[in-house]
Amino acid sequence: MERILIIPIGSVDPDILKTISTNLAKIFHCMVEKEMEMPLPIAAYDSRRTQYHSSMILNKIRAVRRKDLDRALGVTDVDLYVPGLNFVFGEADLSAGTAVISLARLRQEFHGRRPDTRLLHERAVKEAIHELGHTCGLGHCRDPQCIMYFSNSLKDTDGKGPGFCALCKNLSGISS
């Protein structure tokens, strides 16, 4: 992988975008560029659920992704879902090389706790790496410490490391 584009979807704190960018560059050994903010697609909003359909956002990312970039990652601060699930932390489209993550449920205050910026940044980086791992062809891993482990809760996200296990690293082709 040579270049990743990060696209803020709606209003996103520039500090967290910088943290994500810096860490993606280190993990994937590539250049990371930031695109201008893209508005949230109105059609993706489900007023009954008060959430946004992540697949519809992925379609918008696919439409703006430049062909000279290997991957594109959307970062949003709204709650996401896909049909059949209560929520998702993110979603990826392997064939398009695109992914999206939500910061909403990664925030302590979403769960009635005091804000913790350090923890939010750590979680956001983990979810960004995880979703981009999917765009590299990786599925979910059985190792609960591997970044590709499925996060069904914040406990799962907090328990996994920021990196790939040896097997996933080998399968992804990402060098150390």
C-alpha cells in the first residue's frame, strides 16, 4: 500500500484525524493524505433508528475516491448501522478499497462516562486499522489481541492490540 486518503464525513475533530493519519502511516508504511470534509449523506439517515446507514456512506466515499490512491477511509462522528445489527464501529468494501469508521460509540460519554480523549484516540486508531485491514483482504481473526478480531463491544476493542498478529500480518502482505 502506498497512499491512503482520509475523508472526514461531517464535522470531525482535526486532532483525532491527525492521530489516525500518523498511526496509519506507521502501520501501513505509506503516505496518508487528508481530503476536504464531505457532508453527511442525508439519504443515509434513518430517523427511526437515529443512525446512519454505513453502506450508503461507503458508496459516497467510493464515488469521491481518487484512482491514484490505494485506499480511502471515511471518519465520522455519527452513529452507524447496517441492517441486521444494532450498530457498527465501521464497515469496509474490499472491492472498492474503501472503509468508514464512526467515533460516536468509541466515546466514553456515549455510554454515560466521563470523556477520555486518549482512550478515544486509541480506539479510533484501532478501528481505522481494522477496517483498512479488511480492504487488504483480511477477515476477522480468532486471536482476541489481533487488530482484526471482531469488536462486538468496547471491551473487545480495548482488549486488542493496535497491530496485526503474525498470521494476519503475513496474509496482508504488510511489512514490519
